[in-house]
Amino acid sequence: MKERIHEYCHRLHLPVMAERWSAMAEYAATHNIPYSEFLFRLLEAE
């Protein structure tokens, strides 16, 4: 799954998201951050 997400991010020209999404998802999961906030932070980083 990780490879496919990485591939789609590159297809969509989202290089920051491709590099950071996995670490940010782990952080969000371990700190009980809601999905909407995780997604917002990821998009904001991009």
C-alpha cells in the first residue's frame, strides 16, 4: 500500500506528501489526531 500511495503522490505532483505522509500518519495514530486534522496538516505541508 505504501508504494502505491507514494506512486500516486508523484503522479499528482505532490512530492512533499509522497515523502511525509507515512511518518505523519504514524504520528497522528499514536497521538490520537483526528483524520481531518492529519489530512489538513499533510496538505498544509505540501
